[in-house]
Amino acid sequence: MPLVTVTVRKPKPAGFKDAVLDAVHASLQHIGVPPTDLFQRVMELDAEDFRFHPTYPDAARPRGDDFVLIEVLLSAGRSVKVKREFLSKLGQLLEAAGLDMEQVMVVFRETTWENWSFAGGRQIHV
């Protein structure tokens, strides 16, 4: 069960946020996540509350107000190959939507199955 958090600077129109969220979910499905496994949130922050270096460590172009930080929390066990497939698909979809991938940072975080309770306090994967 991936939990996706997208952080952007204010203000962003709904279409911008939809393009990012839709691309992330399609990319997750591309690596085998079921279509109904959809848990996403957007944090839209003022510039003073969302700071970042314009080029660290190797951005080809400076980051600006359309910088997007995508955090994907998922269950442990996906290989580097699978994560690269996700990133490749995400890049294709975001660029097709008109977003510059140099403005996108992705962080994968992993946790073990016993740390998930989807509803009712039940741990269904232990």
C-alpha cells in the first residue's frame, strides 16, 4: 500500500496537482500496485514553509516555484529495478503533462507490513 505525499508551493491550480497525482498513481500501477490502492495527499505550502536548494546535487536547471517533492511510502521489498521502472514511467507521464522532470524530486521510504492497518485496527498482512 503506497502512501503518496506531494509537496508543492502555493498556489497551484487543481489541474497541476491532478496531473502529478494521476502520473504517480499510474506509475505505481505500472509496477504492480492495484488501481484501488489509492492513498494520496497534497501539502501546498507558502514559499517560507517549503525551502529547497535550486540545484543540489545535480539539477540540470534551477528549481523554481513549480518544484514538486514526491514522497512514496511503501512496503519494504521492492528492488532498485522496480523503483527505476516507476521513475521512468513517472518521467514519461509528467513530461507528457508538460511538467519539467528537473523540477521533480522523488523520495522512496519503506516500512514493513506489520506497520500498516488499513481499517478497523486490523493488520491484514502479518
